[in-house]
Amino acid sequence: MAMIDVQDLTYTYPATDSPALKNVSLKVEEGEFVAIIGANGAGKSTLCYTIAGFIPHFFAGTLNGKVEVAGIESQHSTLQELVLNVGLVFQNPFNQISGAKFTVYEEIAFGLENLGIPREEMIKRVDKVMALTGITDLAKRSPYALSGGQQQRVALASILVMEPKILVLDEPTSQLDPIGTREVFQVIKEMSNRGMTVVMAEHKVEWIAEFTDKVIALSRGEVLLQGPPAEVLTSPLLPQHGIGISRYTAVARRAREENLWPAALPLPVTLDDAVAGFVGGLENAH
Amino acid sequence: MRIEIQDLHFSYPGGVEALKGVSLVVNTGEKVAIVGQNGAGKTTLVKHLNGLLLPTKGTVRIGDWDTKDYPVARLSSRVGYVFQNPDEQLFNKTVYQEVAFGPRNLGYPAEKVAELVKNAMALTELTGKENVNPYDLMPTWRKMVAMASILAMDTPIVVLDEPTTGQDAASIERIAHCVQVLHQQGKTVITITHDVDFCAENFERIIVMGGGRILLDGPAIEVLAQEEILATTYVEPPQLTRLGNRLDFPHPVRNEEEFLDMYRQLHRQRDRA
């Protein structure tokens, strides 16, 4: 069964003329890790909000088509019902942090308190998720006295602790250094391996290529491409639609035009694939 | 305008020592990028340049001014600071008012303000959006409003805090263009960033920070090739530099042209052999 089933979705924000999403159809299977890419304004965040039920339950506007999440048709349910199934990590961690709590530890427990989880269970889950996201040593700090990167980890932890079936993340690593980015991708991949369904809006294509199962490219609110990362991320359509590509892909494409890239190999997205291709290109030189 | 920092130490209230003795000179017109892991002290360091933070120990001089002796309002005529998150910076009702706020407060006459605003808006490609409320713009364009509002102050030093975070390809190109133009105008541009590819392609000098200290400082190409030292502060060399290193290039490369030149050379050598 598809965990996320979107059919012919068109959505227009209140007080705007043109739709932010147009005729979007997509399916995400249970345990899949899917990336959404696109230029700024392509509809990535809007799609995240829609899958998480914030559209139409928090943002009004006009929604046509079907959005079914964990078997629940989101238009015909409540945000409260959806929250038990879907967790959304906002792009700006500032929007996530409740403001109601004085320490990181309490902040992460906040969601569980609202669900009425027993104290013992709560402590166990909070400890586990803080270790997983690498913030155990921040437990007693104020959520507001942290760096952007640390806040992003707290925001992620505060959602993971709820153990949602579906995790939706809007550029969760934008303020992290490369090692922090790798750690977050690894945690999310681990969750996906354990059966959590993950949808992530992201610009960093090399990471997407390394970790995700499928990529959906949006342009001006419409689905431009969807498919395996290696295919979508090397498509010549991406630059035409303002979507950044890996520098490995770009340089290999130029090398290919000069017959310096092995004809049989697809264009690379990751460092390892680029090394393999360029080493091959030298071996073929005669 | 020269920046001179001597043995700068800074501790936040509560005792975290974020800077542990930083000494640094930046000369007029330099393009400098500061990189390093989250918590390395990058933001703490640059917040000393316009007096948002004052040294616990040591001195920071902007030209002939010691930042201890001048309020932020005065220092802002010498150092413009573009925040990482534009929403921490924007508060006016229209883009025009937002961009005009800085130069007005610096006391420029009306005609000069109008000229500065016009130039800053053209450079950030905001022309035509004068009467829009900044919060009706997408985050990418809010970032450009934040940039424009600082550029309009025409300060000799411009600090960009994580300019490319969350920006798409077109926006990153726009920001790189601004850096280029500021440089041509003879201004000093300092950025802090995790985006080493952006650094390698647009900045000449790179400072690597870790644990509140400067670990490396030098020409971009030399600094970014030091994979081992960079790893200690969680920085990876730019993608094409790493690719070149893996292919045993005789010297580091930092952009497509340099990479392809070197690769063509190796290819020709193989051909002959």
C-alpha cells in the first residue's frame, strides 16, 4: 500500500492568483526515502505542508484533488488525527521550537506530553532520540541559546521522538556543516530502513544521490521528473529549470562533449562515481 | 579599510569561551571566507567587527577605530552585516523603505539616499519590487532585500553570514555577482559559510576556524587542499578539489576550468605514453 498517495493535486494559497501546486500526482511506498528538489518557489515547501496536512488544515486556500496519507484522506480528517501519523520538520527551526519550554530536554518531551505518554516511556524515548541526533550534551541548554545547526537537530529530535509513520522534512540540513549533514542523513536513512516513510525537500544533490530511493523534481508547481536518483539528478532538464546539479555531473558532461568521459557510463552525481568515470577515461586514452 | 584583530578572546555570559586568542589582519579590498564546523566561533568572530560583541580580552580595530570606543550605530558606517536569516533583519513595510533605512540613518542627503537605494536594488535584481512588502516575497528574495539594505549603506566592509544557505542555483549566482561587484568597487568582503564550493569559486583568501582558534589562513587554493586539517574542523574540500585529489592531480584545482585543463593534460600524456 502506498503510504502517500497524491492524485491530481492543485492548490492555491489564499489571496493569490496562480496555484502553488498544479496537477501533482505521486506515490510513496512504506519505508521509501524520497527527495523533493526544485528551484526556490517551485513548490517544495508547499508540497511538504500538504503531505503533513498543514494544507488545508492550517493554511486555508483552495485544494483540488486527492491527498491520502497513511490511509487517511487529509481533506476529510483533522490535523490532530494526521499528527499521530505524520511529523513535519520545518525549514527554519525557529518555527518549530515551541517557546513554551526552558530546556532542550523539555522541548523534546513536549510533543509526548501532549499525547499523554506515560513518564517512564517518555524519558526512555527522549533519551534515545537525543543520543540518535547527537544532542545529549545540550539537554539543559535553552533551545534559543543554540547555534542554527544545533537548533535544527533539536527540531528534528522533537519530531522523531513522536515516532511518526511518515516523516516530512523541509531542508533539514540547511544550517549544518558537512559532517552534521552526513549525520542527519544517516539518522534519517536508519529510520527509513526501520520502515519509516520519509519525504525530504533538499538542495544538496550529492547527498540525495547517496541516501535516497527516489527523487521528485518540481518546477513552477508541477512535477518535472520523478524516478531513481541517478536518472533524475543527471537530467539535462534540471539546469533549464533553475535546479542546481552536482559539480561532478556538470564537469563530466563537459568532459563527455570532448570524448574524455567513457561513452558507456552514465553521468556521475557522487564523488565515487566521478572518480570511477575519470579513471576509466584515462585508461581508455590511447 | 584595514581590519586588525589582536589576541581576541570572547566568552559568552555563562562561561562558554567561543574565541580563544584570534589574531588577524584583513587589508582593504580583500575577499575573505571563514569556514569551520558549527560552533567553531565564526559568527562570534564577525559579530566583533561591527561591535555587536565586544572582546572579553584583546582588541578589534576597524581602520583607526577601536570597536570598544565606538557604538554599533557608528561602526555600522564602516561595517555592513547581512544576517544569515533575513527575517531577523527586515522590519519595514516596503522594500524601498527597508533598503533606504540604512543610508537615511547614516545621514546621507535625500538625493544620495535615492541613488544608493537605486544602485543596491539594481545589483540585487530587486528593481521593480520597490513597493512590495518584504514579507510578501519568497525567502530567496527576502535574502536579496537584506543584502540590498546593507549594500545601500555603502560601507567599506561588508560581512555576509551564510549567504547561500537555502538558496537555489540562480540566487547563488546573484550573490556571487554581488561579491564580484563589491570587490571591483574596492570594498572588503568577508563571508562565513559552510559552502566550500562557493568559497573556492568566489573568494581568494580562506580562514579555517576550529575550537575558537584560526587553524589555517591563506590563499583559497592552498588552504582548501589541506584535507587532513580541514577534517579536524569538519570541513571537506570543494567537490572538484576532492575529485582532483582522488585522481592524483599534481596540484589542487578549484573550478571546472582548472579541473578540465589538468585532466586534458593527463589525457594527452597517457595518449603519448
